[in-house]
Amino acid sequence: MNDIGPAAAPLCPIPGGGDLCYTAAVSADRSDNPARADDASGRDNPSSTEGATTRRAFLGAVAAATLAPACIPHPGATGQPSAADVPAARKKGMPSPDVEALLAQMTLDEKIGQMTQADKNAPELKDGRDINRLFLGSVLSGADSLPRPNDPATWAELTNRFQSQALSTRLGIPLFYGVDAVHGDGDVKGSVLFPHHIGMGATRNPEIVEKAARVTARETAGTGARWTFAPCIAVARDERWGRTYESFGESPELAELLGPAAVRGFQDAPASEADSAVLASAKHFLGDGGTAGGKDQGDTRVSEEELRKVHLPGYAACIKAGVGSVMVSYSSWNGTPMHGNQALITGVLKGELGFQGFVVTDWAAIDKMSKDYLQDVEVAINAGIDMVMVPIRYREFIADLKQLVAAGRVPMARIDDAVRRILRQKARFKLWEWPFTNPALTAAVGSPEHRAVARQAVQQSLVVLKNDNKVLPLAGAARVHLCGFRADDMGVQCGGWSVGWRGHRGAITPGTTIRQGFEQVLGAGRVTFSKDAAGAAAADVVVAVVGEDPYAEGSGDRQKLELSLEDRALLAAAKRSGKPLVVVLLSGRPVILGDVLDGASALVAAWLPRTEGAGIADVLGGGVKPTGKLPVSWPRDMAQIPINVGDPTYTPLFEYGFGLSW
């Protein structure tokens, strides 16, 4: 679609705005803001998800696109989007406008633009000027849309340049930049990453969840993003699901308890740093954790009574806490795609629950509803979708929605309702007052103070499942042999959604590995290390770290949840040492233990602790008592899956809520 030209408006809705309601010139460059990189090359594990616009197709399009040259490229970097000339008053920050007055001034093109969210690496968005041309309301970085170099300063410069394009439009409506900062700002190398939700669920502590979200909000705002697609309040009912670790647990009580705490942490910033508040997004509405067979993006085949009892309470609680946006699920309910379910989106969410924020789709989700894209747009918008995440096809979406409005198939009242909801959140989060990144927040990304909160979260997330002969805590003079490559691999302990969508092994980001944590807490003289348990016999106690490799979404769906042959060989070698064996399990869900449990003196579920591995040594070394309780039921074997507390027949290996201490 070609440029959409704005129509002139006689009045300015911005208090004191004067001549700010006219289109500002867009320059090709700014000499005082040299470019950094925003290439997406070098990604790991491309997606294999199905659908008309998959992540694989998107990344392929990005890789094939011709990149426009930057003004002053850094070595090994590609170009930033162009900066635009922004009127001085807008650049400085100004009062939020009256939303109704602003809405009255907007053309249809400007309204549809506000309902559109594109990915920063879409080939046609590389220079950022489509934000200006098409009045885009939001841009996101999908989990693999990372700048190069990937550091907080580069992110801040990137988002500021995109924001300048939005502010240079006729009405100067600022942009919401969105990221998946679910457990820390996982896109940014150097940010502090907290335990995934399953670990936070094990804490059962809303205070630490709120603190973690507050740190995440500060670091996210420090990169220029003011919208996080979090918290995930899915209630995971089947461990085979690849997103189990994104759930607080199998019971709605955990979503009700911890979801609102995360919302408060993200959105409720103290007055002294109000520009660190970020819009939260409760997701994925509705029933994403209940799909048949644990299939990602599958069909939740339950009665309305069960849907409401299990999967709805977390949303009601988050709405009471003031959540500003809700993301809809890829999944279906009894065969009906959620993105087209008007009864649930408009009737229940907006009507019955009184949700006043805006509803956003998941990544290219309406593409998957049917083979008729125009019809999909019509159904989704009329169902109550307010903003559409269209990473690549945003021009087509804009043209189609405009056509549907002209044909009377999407009422103008529905468009106005959607835009009103979006504008209210932009005003609520003071994007007009603080449109650009606060450098002080950028400088605080990865700070020791932030890492201390994450370390505390790790301590509280550990669940001790076995402790024969009181082998834990480790005796003060005990010599410890730590073994397994996972004990010294940052990527493994972080899991998915960690500096890339699916994550990967290796030194992906700064932090403290489990090995480094043991050496810091116990003292390097007490700790030896090997990948294969070589030398374990010389120690008093052996600690073996085993678990899952990183994954995300559908790539993590599994029909078997046993430990790998490599991990089992490690445990066998450690057992041959004849010394007490402590097994530390890194996983995003329960795994089938089999004889591993019998062979271990102690077993600790450490989940996916992320960057602050010293929290594990704090507990095992005796400095902090374990308090974590299982947020899920631990199955004896695959035949028991799915198993959830309250089932008529309930005989798990470890019950929901189990956890030892000393």
C-alpha cells in the first residue's frame, strides 16, 4: 500500500499545542545521533511454527531484505532507522491531550494506524518512516528482532528514533514500543533475568513477584520500550506443553495471587520515576494452558464452567489490579479460534469483567484463523480486537481494514472504541510527557541492586524434593564436587526467551552461572568442577546439575519428559564415586525421574533460575532456608499426564504444594 495522506484538521487537541498539529518535515538523518545496528542476523533456532506468517518466514524475509545504509555505521553493525525532525515542544514533553478531543481530530487513516503494530525488522519498516507515513500506533521487537550490537544504549537509540517518527506526524501521537519482557527484559544482553514463571509460582510470594516486575519495568523503560507482553497468567494443565514454564502453575489460585502482583510491579511506578512505568499485558486470553494433549496453539476442549473456573480467575484479578492490555491466545476453545470469539472478548472480558484497556492479538495470529485474510480482519476486529500485531503484513492489514470500514462491514463505532482504548493507555502512561528514554534508566540496566532482587527470587523459587540423611545444607567444611556442563552454562540455566526467542546453550549474557555461584558462596577452595564427574571421589559430596535444553512455545512440546542419555550417564558416573549425590534439576516443568530419585541422596527442583545462579548456592550452602513449594503436581510417569490437584484419582510422585525445608 502506498502512503496515506492525512487530512487537515482545524483544531489542535493538545493543550497549548499551537502549530504542533501540522506535519513536521522528516529528515534523513541526525548528525548528533550516529547510527548503531539493528540487524537481526546471527539468530539461533529459527521457528517452525505453522501459519501464513510464521516466525521462520518472517526471519527469512528479514535476512533477504536489502538494508538501507546507516548514517555512520559502527564496525560490524547495520543501520538504525532514520531520525525525524520533531517540534521542540514535543521533544521536550508536553501534557497529555484530551482523548475525546484528539479522537475527533483523527482521520480514518490515523485511527487505523493506531490499531496497527509492526515488527521493527519488517523489511518495509527498516528506516522507520512507515511509522510517519502510516501513523503506526505501535512497534514491537519480536523475540528474535534484536539490534546489533545488542546493548541497552543501542536499544535506547533505536526506540528513540522510532519514536521521533511518530512524534513528527500531524498529530504527534507517541508510539508504544512493545517487547516480551516477561521474566526480565530477555531481549537485551546485560539485563537482569528472573526465574521463569514456574519458579516464581514456587515462591508463592506476591512481594517478590512485584519486586521482580518493578526491576523488569525499570530495565525495559531504560531501553525505550514502555509496553511488556506480560504477565503470562496461563494455567498450565499438561506438562507436555512447551510453555508450561511460562505459567505460575496448574492452579488458578496462583494466577490470581501472582498475576496482579506482576501487574502492579510493571505499571505502578513511584512518583520519583514515573517514566519507568510500563504497560502490562495479561496473556493469553483464554485457556491457552488447557489445550488437548498440551499442544501449543491447540484446542481447549472443556465446558464453559471449567473454562471459567480454571482459566478466567487470573484475568479478573489482573483487571482489578488495573492491567492496561490483554493479549489474546493463538488457541481455540472447542474449535473456535480465540481471536474471533466475540462472546469471550467483548462479552466476557470487556463486558462482564469490565476491562477498560485494549486488546491485542498475538504475533500474526489472525493470519491463522482461515485462508481468507480480509475475512479474518473483519471477524477479529468485530470480535473486539483493538490492536493487531501484524509484524510483516501491516500495509495489507491497513488497506483491508480501511476497505472493510468503507463497505460497512466494520462499524466506525468499533474503530473509535478501539482507538479510544489505545489512546487512553498512552495518556495513562504519560507517553506525551516522556516520549523518549531516560538515560538514567538506561545506565541502571543490569545494576547490582537489580541483580540482588533476582538472586533473592532464585533463593525463594527452589523446591527441595528429597533430603536423605540431612545431606543438605552442605556442611561448612565439606569438599564439594560440582559436575555437569549445565552447571556452567548461562544459556541452559536461562532457558527460552533469553536473548533470543528459543534461547540456546552458551555464554548468552552476563550473569552468574551455578558454578560461579558455588565458588563465590562456598569458596573456590572447597569446590571442584568437571563436566563428567571426573575427580568426584575426592570430594565429600557430589552435586550434579542436569535438566532440559532451552526451548520456547511449540518447539518445547514433548511426548516424553525423561532426562537425556547424556544426563543419565553423568548421574551414573557421579553415583560411582560412592559419595552422597545431590541432584539439581534445571527444567521448565516436572520431568520423569524414574530411578534418578532412588539414586540421589537429595533432589532440588531449581526450575530455570536465569542470570543469578548464586541463589542456588545460597540455599544449598545453608545461608538461606528453602521455602519453595511445588506449583505443579509431579507425575510418576508419562501415563499420569495430565495430572492436576483436585483430579478424582490423584497419586502423583510429589503433590502440588510439596516442598521440604530445614
